[in-house]
Amino acid sequence: MNFEIPKDIINFLQELDAFIDAKIKPLEAADDNARFFDHRRENARTDWDRSGLPTEEWEALLAQAKQLAIEAGIYSYPFPKEHGGRNGSNLGMAIIREHLAAKGLGLHNDLQNEHSVVGNNIGLLLMLEYGSEQQKTEWLEGLKNATAGFAFGITEPEHGSDATHMETGAVKDGNHWTINGEKTWNTGVHLAQCDMVMARTSGAAGDAEGITAFLVPMDTPGVCIEDYLWTFNMPTDHAHVTFTNVRVPDSAIFGGEGRGLHIVQHFFNENRIRQAASSLGAAQYCIDEAVEYAKQRKPFGKPLSSHQGIQFPLVDLTARCEMLRALIHKTAWLMDEQGAFSVSDKVSICNYQANRLCCEAADTAMQVHGGLGYSRYKPFEHIYRHHRRYRITEGADEIQMRRVAGYLFGFMNQKKPKGVS
């Protein structure tokens, strides 16, 4: 196996860095935009009087950065060429996501809002794969230009990770459907034009089949945002939404009746490997900062770096980064070669290991920096709060481990793909 990063990805990283230096850093430095990244960041980003939502100024700044990336042809890297992209690979996106996160906090990449100058536009990829011609006409241009988007209504208050037991249901009524139920952690609905609501249309609780995806406009009568859930990682855009006798036409069905879970799961692996790469990059940033500080800080007349109690934890984290980087690159490459679901077990390993690693690296960096590390004058608390979320969302650690066990022991009718070690 060749471990060299492909030339086209290296060239894009160089183009990306030049774009960030020329366009993003000046914007970040203008008009006191530093307040969104320095010790004032949580207060500047959060509208405390509007249910804890992101401030309009913060979201406007993110949109401005994204538009600059779109104009430069940077944002569209993973999109198909016929839609203005570069056919970016899973390997490319993994390397890019790590590269961006390893730079630390900045307008180039802020995963608290799932923001990046290189798009991770799952909505667009889903629309290209599953949207009807009518839906593509309505949505594609806005999705490509980041002027339109839909949220995902999957999780329910009583069922969490178990999507097959969802209680939200849709009943056929002529050429319309009536939806009743509720969703929680319904992220981004304050800006979304539609919510992709998963509802049972046939089958029994626990069946994977019989769940249908509906694109429900947020202004449809009966759709109600009950509240936004305040979290460890503020601001919040995670809503509790109820659907009471919500009536939508047949044309609202996305990807075919009864295929909702298949549609959502289709791109889970691509999203999870990118999330793992981001956590790896953030972990590497924390390690690098801790090493530099340990060289400079000299309590009792000796650099912190001279103490094995400082050296060994950072050595261990570095070793884990190196091993995980190799597995992430291998897994992403296999996804490109054999398909996104060819290495589902390895994707899950990468995901939960990287998210744990990042939290431990942030905690260690805090400890090495002492009181300064605990303060908001360093970004470690921000990194920890954000990446701690990843250990629950997109499949909790335990869900990822259960998935790996399914392949390892043959549970859940899962079998390791042929030809994959």
C-alpha cells in the first residue's frame, strides 16, 4: 500500500491554505470578529435572550465566509464535477478535515456550527441520489450555493438512538399524508426551509422498513418548535419539534415510501469518517500546543518538558494519533475503492476512537497549561465541549462499538465484506 498523499490532494491543500490566508484571515480580523474566537466567544456567539440560539451576527459571519469559499471554488470540493465540484474523494475529505481542524479555532473551520470553508453538504449528496426531478429543480441550486437547506428530524424523546421504534407516524389520506409525532435534537430548524421528518408509514415498531422520509416545510400548519435544548456546548440550535395533524402531499416523500432509514444511513459512513478526521485534527492541535507550552514554561527553574510526568501522556496521545491517522486514511481509501459500506466496522472504530482521543487530548492540554488551560483564554475548553458532543451524536460510542461487535460476532445479521480483513 502506498501511504503517500495523492498529488491532487496536496495541491488542493496548498490552494486551501492560500485562500484562507488571502480571504478568511482578513475577514476574521475585521470589525472585532475576533470576539467570536477569543475568550469572549461563547458570549458573542450566543443570543441568551432568544432561547440560546446563535446570534444573527455570528451566523452572518459564517455565511459570509462560506460565500467567499463558494466564489473561490473551495467550498464545492466534494461535489460532483457536473455540479461545480471536483469529485472529492473520501480520502481527500478525511485529509482536508484533519488539516483544517489541526489549525485550531478560526473562521476557516468551526464545527460547533458544522461550519467549514470546504463543504460537507450531506443534504446535496442526498438530493442528488434520492431526490425526485421536482425536488432537484426546487433544491439543487440553493443547496450548492448554501442559500437553502433542510434539517433532519430523526431522533425522538423516548427512543434516542433506536430509530426503528419511532412513534412519529404518517397516515395516507388521498394524495396527501397526515403526520403526527415529535422529534428532539432537531438541529438547525431555526434556519431550515424544510425538516426531513422520518415517520412510520407501515410495519411494526422495531422494523427497519416502513419508515418514510418527508420534506416538510417549516411553515406548514401543525409544525411547532416547542423549545431549544440548552447544552454543554452553547449556542444551541437543537430543537424539540412537534407535528400535529401536519398535512403534506405525496410529492413531499423523499426517496420513496418506506425507505427513510436506508436513505439516512447511506451517507452516515461518509459523515462519520469525516467527523473522525476532524476529531483527530483537533486532538493533534491540542497536543502540539501542549508540547510547545511545556518547552517554554519553566516552574522551579526547569522546563515542564523535562518531566516524564508531562512527556509520557503526550507521547501516548501522539502514538494514538499516528495509529488512528493510518486507519482513517486506509478506511477512507477503502471506501473510495469498494464503496461506503464496505468497511462499516472500521468506520465505527475510527469514529469512536477519534472522538475519545480528542477529548483526552483537550483535557491533557488543559492540565499541561494549568490555570491558563482551564480559562477561556485558551481554546481547549471549547474543543472539549464540542467534541464531547460527538461521543453521543452520529451514533454514541456504545452504538459504534455495538456495530463493530455485530461484524465481529455475527450479530444483527452483519457479515464482514468479502476480501476485507
